[in-house]
Amino acid sequence: DVKVTQSSRYLVKRTGEKVFLECVQDMDHENMFWYRQDPGLGLRLIYFSYDVKMKEKGDIPEGYSVSREKKERFSLILESASTNQTSMYLCASYHTGRYGSSPLHFGNGTRLTVT
Amino acid sequence: DQQVKQNSPSLSVQEGRISILNCDYTNSMFDYFLWYKKYPAEGPTFLISISSIKDKNEDGRFTVFLNKSAKHLSLHIVPSQPGDSAVYFCAANYLYGNKLVFGAGTILRVKS
């Protein structure tokens, strides 16, 4: 079974802090994603990466950056946390191919609260 | 502009009855559709998918129907069970695309 592990389940940070969210997958997947989930808005893509050191902006990249130094690890960075970044953050991965043949596998999420 | 819309925020169904969750999309370039299920404090898990070359796909109690002309798909759960209570997300993908577009989700409550 694919395992996508997010290092923290709950985080509370102060406005202006730099925040790191870590994600590790154990199935050698090339593609990794960061989403945020907000009520009424569903899952929105922040950034994704299809290879080590490669990254692409998703739909809402503002205020975020990412790092992919190793294939199994994809980090999301909030450069200066703001209250509107309070959300559930979900990491996901999949093996190269079509989604239908290899659906996204999600981690359990990190609930981030910025005060 | 939401390209994938789930217009019902919530649905309540009696155990044993049918649950029908609906999803509409606006982009005719979408060619693959998926449903994900999410329990509280867990990540979404893949449930069922359908290619645009089909109009129906069935997996046990779960069936997805696709109406391309109406740009509409639906997920049928028969019979519904209390363990089906969760948030259901509809998602769509482009031909040769590399990212999914998700709907806002529908909360399903199955009452025993």
C-alpha cells in the first residue's frame, strides 16, 4: 500500500512566522502535490512537482514556495504565515501515467492554524 | 471560476436507500473523471473513476454515470450504509493533463 506521510497533524503558528510542512511518500512516485482544503472551495492545488528539483505553480501559489531535493520528499513553505493561510493542507503523490490508472494517493493532512 | 461544481453541499439518506451525488463540469476538454471519499482527519481516498469514452462504470455498491452532452456525472451508492458517511469530491482531468480539478465536495450523511 502506498503511504504518504505528513509530518504534523496539527500546527499552530503566529502571523509572520516561516512555516515548513513536510511530506514523504514511500512508493517511488515521480509526481507530488500540495493542496489546501477549505469549506465550500474543495481542494485547490498550490504547487506540484514531477521530478526532483522540478516544481510548477498550481492554482493558488501566492504566499507559498516548495522544495523537492529528494524524490520521496516534498516540502511546502509558507514564507510569512498569514491568517488567511489557516487551512487543511494535503500532500498527494502518484506514479507517472494517467490519473485513471494511478489515482492520487493522499496523506492524512496537516491542520494549520495561523493566529 | 469553478470548472467542476458540486452544487449540493450536503445530502442526508436513510440506511439501505440510494445515495445520488451530482457533479457538473464546464470544460469540454475534461476526459477523465474520478470520485474521492474523505473521512474527517484523513486524506481523500480514491473511490471510482470513468473515462469519457464510457457512460457508466460500476464497482460493487458504487456506480458512476457520465452524461457528456449535459457535462454531468453522478455517483450512485446502493444500498447506502452508515460507514458511507463522508465528504465526496468529484474531480476531473484533461487529456494529457497532469493535475486534477476538484469540486467543492458534498457531505453525505447516512442515517441508521
